[in-house]
Amino acid sequence: MLDNPSALAAGRRHSVGRRWDGTVLAVGNTAADECGVERWQDVVVVAAGNVHTATNTGKSHTVGLRSDGTVLATGWNGDGQCDVAGWRGVTAVAAGWRRTLGLLQNGRVLAIGRSSEGQCDVQSWREMVALSCGDWHSVGVRSDGSALATGNNRRRQCAVDGWRDLAAIAAGYVHTVGLRADGRAVATGDRTAGACEVDEWEEVVALDAGSYHTVGVTESGRALATGDDSHGQCEVGDWRDIIAVAAGSMHTLGLCANGTVVSAGSNADGQCAVDAWSGVQRP
């Protein structure tokens, strides 16, 4: 399995990448300064918040985890989702619609931002090793490979109680996907757009969930995608030598083994303008 696929992050209208030297790149809509990462240093993980609907222009944020366990954030802060300056001892971060999660060294979870649907109700979570934010729900993997979820469950996107042997998890708008240790994928939630059609996937080493689509990487470096393709965000069949993927609302990013980045999908705000990126790698 990929030990840290969080060198890339995709929101609805922006993309973020962490370079090998700990600096951060960002392109796309920056109306709320969500791309204001020029001065960030010593970053090991990046995360991008989503925008719930197309009419919520400019309302997204970007989060970065530094090597010393502190957290940076920039962008729209209407629900306090960027108020992470006091966090310490963090080992992973996740960003969703109007909220941010942080995984502590002791396996507990911090949450800040919108919690109207219960998506920040993570105080009781213990022994966590991975986190992900959807729009209205939050999910995580425990050290024993089981999954937890909280928040809106209208489309059964939180129905993960029976999942076992997980290595990773990702939450979309109204669906959740999990990667098992054997390289197979599982999914729950809304099936209208086909984002949950991952039953046939094999030898997967990393995956991510966009708003209405799911993407993955195989051991051989091939990219997989299923779900809504209305903007070409699932047109990844010719990608090669991929080591990580990130799924936004309407676009997809792929990290190549040589540190360059490829993209597919909507570029309406320049979020796919990553051709010049290089040195984007895991630490």
C-alpha cells in the first residue's frame, strides 16, 4: 500500500500539491485565498475542502500538515474550519465542506467547523489511523482495520459498520469507498452516478472519492475511475506510472512516479493547470 498518498488534494475549484522540499503549490479559484500557500514550508500532507454546490463560489479552504505536527490553513473560514493554529501532535489531516479533521498521535481525532449534520462528532473515536471528509459525513479507519462514520446518512454513506481489513478510506458527497488490505475496494452510499461500482477493482494501492466519482491506482501504476464523467473527470484510462490520485468535485489529479502531475475534468477555474508542476512527491 502507498504509505502516504496525501501529496495531492483536489477541491471543487482548486488543486493543491506538496513538493519534495515541503513547499506547496496551488492553482484554481482563489477568491477566498484557498490558494494562498506560497509561504508554507515543511509541509508533509495537504488537504482541500470542497464547495457544497456550484453556487457557493469562493467558499473552500486548504489545509497543510507540517513535519512538526502543527497545522496550517487558508481560505474561507465562515464556520471556523481554518482555526487550527493551536493544534499540536497531528499526524494526518482531512478537509471537507466547511470543516477540518486532524488525527492525533494517540489515535484520537480533532474536528472544527460545521457540525449541523453530526459530521464533527468524533470525540469518542479511538485508535484511528486514517481519516476522510465528505460533504456531510466523516469517516475513518481504526488500527484493527474496521471503519467508523458520522454525519448525514441519508444515502447510507455511513453504513460502514461491517467493513474489515481496511487500509484506507475516502468520502465523497453521498458515498464512501474503502480499500481493503487485499487490494479490493468496497463502497456504500448513493449509486445513482456509479461512484460505488468498484466491486471488480483488484490490486488497488490507493483511492479517493470525488463528489460523484471514485478513482484508484493499481499496483502496476494504472488509474481507475468510475462514476459521473460529465466533465471528463473519469478519463484516466491512458495514465501510466501513477502513484497517487486525488478526486475533486469535477476533476481528477494523478501523481506520476517522476513527480509530475496529470489531470482530467473541468478546468473552468484553472484547477487542472498542473502541467508545469514537478517535484510533487511523498516525504
